Amino acid sequence: MKKIIISFFAIILLVACKNEPPYIVKIEGKQLPVNEDINSKNEIEEYIKPYKEKVEKEMSTVLSYTPIELNRIDGELESSLGNLLADMCYQRANPVFNSRTGKNIDFAMFNYGGIRSGISQGNITVENAFNLMPFENTLVVVELTAEKIKELVNYLILAKRAHPISKQLNLAVKKNGYTLKINSKTIDDTKTYFVLTSDYLQNGGDRMDFFKNPVNLYTLDYKVRNAIIDYFKETDTVKVKLDGRLRNEK
Amino acid sequence: MKRRNFIQKSTAVTAFLTLGGFSLQSFAEKSTKHITILHTNDVHSHIEPFPINDSRYPNQGGVARRATLVESIRKENPNTLLLDAGDIFQGTPYFNFYGGELEFKLMSMLNYDAATIGNHDFDNSIDGLYAQLPHAKFDFLSANYNFKNTVLDTHVKPYKVFVKEGIKIGVFGLGIELKGLVDPKMYKETKYLDPIEIAQDITQTLKVDEDCDLIICLSHLGYNYKQEHQKIGDLTLASKTKDIDLIIGGHTHTFLPKPTVTKNIVGENVLVNQVGCYGINLGRIDFYFDKDYNKASKGKSIIV
């Protein structure tokens, strides 16, 4: 009898237990700042240390030298760093493009906002390259119609900004219109042009819509930062000047 | 107290009442339970705190500080889960030099329980992510990426059920559409599936088949897309599903003044939270459970 009572009781309990799910009665939510008020866990800091030291050593590796400060604000519609960036990407990318297609890139164009940091006079290190180009953008070549090139030119004129352009393009903004030369030639409406830019801008970044839906798109599998690093590696002293490739003649 | 007196006085029925009494007491003790959910998103390889002279986040963040914070909360409540909503990779040279190895190792040292996959976690291609998996001692959860024809096949689960103090916590992951955001060469044959449909299925599985008491979605969809209506953000997800208690978001680097309380498709409250980016904040959501229906029937109080 006792046994029966016990098992009966146990069953009741089990059933009661199973039938009562835990209900949520209260929820509290907050955000905890991670700042200097919290001590760093020593074990973690020690673990990071060798990685940190190697990164720092790598980042301080000297690649090249610049006798002047390079920045994006030393000209009106061009800049020392903008000219350098566009020219060096052209110089590194054109042999790759040529070997694959047998064609040459006409010019390179990037965006002013993409120059994330200047370079001080003196040694140029890996860190400078990372600061200049912290993103993983890759180089692409877009084949554009002459009409799209004119859209590109109008964008430049309206933007009134020193967007990085390589030296193959020469644009004078005049009171009523402009004069444009690409590789010393006026634009040929029947021709298509090969423009080097980044995947970010090709996808419509900075509203450069003329890069969207090109005649052809060639990906180079070459990161912008790697092109920068490779250029610095092969260049003992960087020489750059403001040459008026993009200028105001109003 | 009364019951004890009764047991002491009536020796004849001691045996079964002791048994019953003991059981009752143990239920009573555990009638209230407390689960803590800690979360990060879009840490983007920020291992160290920002420099003191940083213009945006001076001296903020840092994995070693996060470790201290997580440890102290775990001491306070061992029934804690630590989760990440994706974009672990990309943002500092640590990623460029080590490919995510250090990020995963440190997250493992902090005892992360699960993470979902962000678009930037494909930045070294799906193979780069796969190569780092041995360093991660936590699970990757994604329900709407079909990895069948990729190296990640069988390495990513749609969901995982954690049991903490008898409470079953179902956690599932959702990722953003990769097309247009990531080079197809990087994500290869990864198939993106509709997150809302998948969430509706998974929540049923978790609620009905797995009998979960708490359902959490780890989302890298982004908080909300006011301009682009066709894009699905966490607020849309919340409004078109049911049974999700908490959506932990990422991708849009959204700093919320406090967790958002919104309604699901049947008018119940859902919490949506996201803590900005770069590990400068840790999200904390505490869930209190009670078996007492009378208490529960008064509804849950949400304090944010």
C-alpha cells in the first residue's frame, strides 16, 4: 500500500513538473561600456603580446622615402597624394591588365574620401600604406563608352574636389564647359575607354554611378593596398608634383 | 515550516512525505531561474583598446577588458551565454597578418558559446574562414546560408540548444544577402535563403520539437532599413515572426540608447539589441523565469 502511495505521489509530482514550463517573468536589458574603468585581464594581454610585437615590427618596416609631406589638400582640384595614388595604381595595374587582355588602361580614377590618411615627410612604412588604405578594396578595370566618360567628367566638375586622377587624363574646367584630353587626345565618341578604379567605387560608392553597368568589367584580384605597398617597395624615393592634370581655368 | 511540523508529528507517513516534501522543496527552490545573455557584434578585429588620442572612441574597447567584464558576470551568474553576431574579421592589421586566428583564439579564451557569420567574415574567402575554424572553440550558427556545396558544409549549424539550470535556450543564426556585398569569388557556392521564411521554420522547430524556453536569434541582417524597404532588418524580422524572445543584431553598427522593445506578428514583445561595433560595448540581457503560473500570468516586465 505504501509503495502504491509513493509511486502515485511521484507520478503526480512528475506530471505537475512537466506541465509547468518556466515562464519569463522579467527581462532586463542594458549596455555595458568597455573602457578604462575595467582592468585588462592579464592572461589575455600576455597572450596578445607576441602577436602585437610582430604586427608592430611588420608595420614599421620602411618601404620608401618621401622628401615632402604628401596629403590630399595641397592643391585645388588635384593633390600630391591623390596624384601619387592614381599614378601608382595605374603603374602597378596596367601590366597585369595588359598581360591578360592585350589592352592598356586609359586612366585611373579614385575618390577623395578614399584617401584616409596623409604621409609625413621622411620614411614611408607599411603602416603608412595601411593608414592610407585601411579597406580591402580591390582594383577593377571598367570599360566605358565615351558617353559615360562625359558623365565622369561632369561628376568631377560638379564635385569640385580633388578626386585622385592619373596623369593620362587632362581636364581644364572653363567658364563655359571644359577641355578634355585622354592620353593627349580628344575624346573619341566611337571608342570605349578602360578606367582603373576600385570595386567599391565601381559598385556605386561615392555616387560614381557612371561605373555601374559598364560595357565590360575586369577584376584584377589585386588589392589597392597591395598595389600601394608594391609600388613603394620598388620606389626608393617617391617623386610627385602637382601638374595641373585637373585644373580650374574659369 | 508548517509542513515540517507535520512531518515531525506524524511518524506513520514519514517515508513518503519526506520524499514528497523533499521534492516539493527542491521545486520551490528552483522556481525562479536567471539566465544572462552577453553579446557583441561587429568587433572587426579590434583586439586592443582604441588609442587614447582616437577621435571617435578614445581608450575604449579591448578584448582583455571584455574578458574581465565577462568573467565577473559569469561569477555573479554561472548561467550565462556569451554570443557574437558576426563581422568578427577585418578592421585592424591583426586580421591582415593572421587571418582571424587571434580573434578566434581570444574568443575561445573568453568562452564564447556561439557566433553567427557576417559578410566580412568572408573577406579572406570562405576558405580563409574555414582555415581559421580549428582556432574557434565555439559554434558557428547560420540557418539561412546553405553551405552544402562549400568547404563549410557540416561545420556550421542552423541552431544550437543550450541547457542552463534546466532552461532550454535555442539560439539560431541569420546572415545578410551576400550578393552585391561580397565578391562571389569569396563566398563561392554559399546560397542565401530568405531569412524570414527560415526564421519561421526554425522557431517552430525550437519551440515545438526542441521544447525551448527561450529563443534567441543571432542576426547579421542589420537593424532596420527605412529607405530600402526590400531589405530585411531585425525590426522587420521581429514583426514577421513569433516565439523569438531576443534578436541580437549586427552589420549596421547601430548604437542604441537602450534595447528596442517591439512587437512580433502575434503582438507579443520582442527585444532587439545591437551594441554598435569594435567591442567598445558589451550587451547584457537578463531573463528571469518562474514556474509559478500566477506570477507569470501577470505578464513579463521588461526593464530597459
